[in-house]
Amino acid sequence: MSIAELTRFFAWFTLLNYILMLVSWLIYISIKETVMKLHSATMGVPVEELPRLYFQYFAIYKVLTLTFGLVPYLVLRFVFAAA
């Protein structure tokens, strides 16, 4: 796999993960009560605890996408573009 292919992979990986996170957030914001009832019923978690869990989910997802997608993309893009 060449550096150009790897750079494209990380670019698409990052873009798709951020789109997925945005869609998840929009679904959560638009139908919050329905989502909370569904998750509370299926997972047995009290409704009062769900906003904290959602916040943790989005925070961890964002950090992982940043760490394993955006940072490698930027390194490949700028380090090997200068070479």
C-alpha cells in the first residue's frame, strides 16, 4: 500500500466517522425522548443516567476518531507532502 493510498484511507475513515457521529447526534437531538425510552427499556438503564452516558459515548467516539483517523491523516498529509 502506497503512502497516497494510506492517506486517502485515513481521509475517508475520518470523514465517514465524523458523518456517522453527526448523524447519531442529530438523531439523538431530534427524537431525544423516544431514543431515551428505547435505550432505557432495552438496556435497563435509568432514564436519568442516559444523558451522561450519551455524552460519554460522543466524547469517546470523537477522541478515538481524532486519534486513529485525523492525526494519522494529517501526519501523512504534511510530513510526506513536504518530502
